[in-house]
Amino acid sequence: MSTQWRWDLLDASGAVMAQGASPGFPTQSEAESWIGEAWPQLLDDGVDAVTLREGEVVVYGPMSLRPAE
């Protein structure tokens, strides 16, 4: 059984948003490449932060999508 990697999409309060999660990816590298490309649109869509999961296990996050000041 292969594990899927995905990003939980979080609002400013840290709650999982209605759209819930990103598509699933077969590798961590592919998930990280996707977030590297998708974050500007996600931010425009109201996503404030993301958490990376491998299956149900949190790998890291929450990680803000907002630029550092």
C-alpha cells in the first residue's frame, strides 16, 4: 500500500478549510514542488497556512503562506 502525501489547507485561525486538502502526491518531493508553485493562488483563495501529512501523520506545519516581513 502506497502512502499519499498531502497538504491540509488552513485558514487564519488554523482550522482546516472547506476545500480541506491538496491533491494527493506519491512523494514528499512532489508535494513540496506543488506547494512551491501553488502557494500564491492558495493565498489568494484565503489559505493562510498549510500542514504536510504523510497519510495521517503530520510531517511538518503549520507553515504560513504569507511572505516573511
